[in-house]
Amino acid sequence: MHEIPRSYVDDVFAARLDGAAVREAPGAPATTLRVVGTPHARNSTPDRRYDAGRGYRPVGAAGLPNYGERCVGNASCVPICPVQAKYTPLKTQAAWDRRRVRLLTHAVVSRVLADGNGRALGVEYQEYEDPAAPVATTRTAEADVVVLAAHAVENARLLLVSRLAGHSDQVGRNLMDHPVLLGWGLAGHPVGPFRGPASTSGLESFRTGPARRERAPFRIEISNWGWGWPTGSPGSDVARLLGIGADSAQPRGKGVFGARLRAALGEQIGRQVSVQFLMEQEAEERNRVTVDPRHRDRLGNPRPVITYDLSDRVKRGMAAARTVSGEIFRLLGAEDRTAYAPGPLSPGHFRFEGRGFTFNGAGHGGGTHIMGASRGTSVVDAWQRCWDHPNLYAVGCGSMPSMGTSNPSLTMAALALRSSERIHRDLTESHRPAAVGPPAAAAPHGRKEGRA
């Protein structure tokens, strides 16, 4: 398919930023900015040249191939695309061979079963009917190969409660995310936000360079959704102008309505710009998932307990990002409205080197069952197979020993496909019939058998 086209917001940024030089700190070397398009896992315009000229037909909504063929700019990818122009598990499920695959719902895996030799036997799971009732039937599913694909936190929790893969003492450790710093401003003219995917372009200049020795590198996403992430726009803008929002400057019930409301929303929302700084986070053993029998869910299973913090290296990266954010808004001619206030709604607030910051999680969890070359220092091998259990795989971002600046989803998918090839090979070999034939004739006395 052709690339997702740049948004009007991207064009505004490119016109003002391309070729401009900024400094992330006084006296630091200048970095040249350039707006670069971002690859997308969304349907765009089919490329007729694909597959030796045979073209490509986008896969639309599951069960409705003529619906949702390509992105139409609804600007609601999170949480869902209303026309299913992006990937969802429904598309994978629609392609399943129902004779071979059974999807079990209302069921929670409680532990992985293994024998005394370390071979996984299957899983124990709890089947329930009413999510509000603490009643479940415990069942067992046996398997030749067991694959944990519940993402970084749940994979680690299952290994911990099952007391498996513990030789290296790394299960649950090295939890990472993409710590995100947000910056937002108000442009001097309309920029047309809330069209298309959340981001179609970014600034990649700060992902590399000698500054990485001192601070975390980062990539910058240009948001197409105004202040959607920083302030909850446009809903928060409506509430503020109506006088019903918690941060409203209008007396309650004394807001604007009708044509005045529409005009005010159009004038303010249309000028919103924001950027997102996605930090590289290094693996640290102190950031981890553990289990505690004192904390259980409704079915009685231990909940994951999360210990998570940022290193000074990441915080230095955020300090540099905040400076760059101000420079970007200056070049755009936009008023910087970024504010990091402490409070119960800002759990990511911290102070560093005399300045206040608020970070957000990207939901890109990684680590917890890291991949490595040694059983003594890692949980899984290059195939995401647990070192301690030859037929148990822990698949996903939890295998990543580091979290770079780019989103991990495509790497996760590639790792899963690679592991699936190995799993298929394992199953094929384990079920291959043994070759049985007559015994080989004995060689004459005094004569050695040679190899041709």
C-alpha cells in the first residue's frame, strides 16, 4: 500500500521546522530538525504495483470485506477504528480454521503445569459465567507445547505463580515502558487537528548522537489530535466553555451556548498543537512485576504488583525534551501552554534539577522475561523458549532486553512469527513417525564399515 499521507498539521510543522537548528541545553551542539513520515499498520491506498502488478486488496472489517477498506480519518484510533481500517484481533480470528482453533472466552489461566523434569504439561484455568461473582470452575488444558502470549506483565505473573523459569531470578524484572513527556501549545492560526490517525509524522533527530551517553534518546511524535492526550480535548474544551468543567474559568451554569459555543470551539480547538516525546528506557532489575498473596483478584488469583520508576538518565532525557519542546513552539509561533502540575491526577509528576515534570506511560510494556544467550542471565532464548522448560514459550515484548525509542509492536509481531516457525518445527518433529526397518547386516569379521 502507499504510505499514509501527511496531515495538514504535519505540513504546518514541516514548513516552520525543516532545516531549523535547536539546542537541547545551553552550550549543547545544535540539532537540525526534519519532519519524517511514520510507518503505519493501517490500510491506506492500495498500490497497483504490489505483487508483480497484481495489486493488493485491503482487508476490511472482519466478515465485511467491503467495509472499512482504508483509513478515512475518523481520528478515533484509540480506542477503536469505527471502520476497522487498522488491525484488530477480529481479523486474525476471521482467518482461523475453526476445525483446528477454539477460542475459549470467560476463562482465566491461573497457572502453568509442569512435571519434575521441567517439561510443561498444560495450563490450569478457571471458567466463569458472571464476571461479578467469585465463582469459577477449575479445568485443565493439556498440550505438547505451551505458549504464554499475555504480554509482559501477565506472562511474568503466570511464571511467578507457577514457580517456573526461575533459574536466573530474572522473571518479572527489567520492566520497561515508553515513558512519554507531552508538550502542547496554541498556534496563531488554524492547523486543522483531529483528522486522521493520532500521528502521521515525527522528528527523529534526537534518537542518535553523542548526547545518548548522558541522557536517554527520544523520538518526537507530532500529534494530529490537538490537546487530546494532554487535556482531554475536545471534551474538556466543551465542558470548560459550558462552565461545567473542573478547570472552567466560567461560573457554573454561566457558560456560552449555541452559535457562540460553536464559534469558540472552532477558534480554539482548530489552533491546538501538541508533541509527544517517547523515551528510551534501559532495563533495570528494580523495575519489576512481583506477586503477593495478600493481593488477589475476584477469582482468588494473585494480582501483579508493579514496582516502577525512572532512572536519572531517563529524567535527563525528559529535561532535554522539555527544552526542545519550547524551541519547537517558538519556531511554530505558538503559545506554549504546557503545564506539569502535581496532584492526584498526575501520578507521574516528579521534580528533577529544580524543575517539575509529569510523565505518562505509553502502554508499551517490555522486559520481565528477557531474552539472552545464557540461562544464568535471561529467561528465554532467541526463540523465546524458556531456558528451564524446553516446550514452554513466553512470547511478546517481555522478551525484549531493551526498549528503544520506536514503538515495539512491529518487533513484537516479528518475534512472534519467528517463534511460531520454531514451534511448528518442534511439533512436526515430535509427531514424526519413527522409521522402523530390518536390522542392518553385520559386517564380515575383520572388515570395517566405511562411510561412502
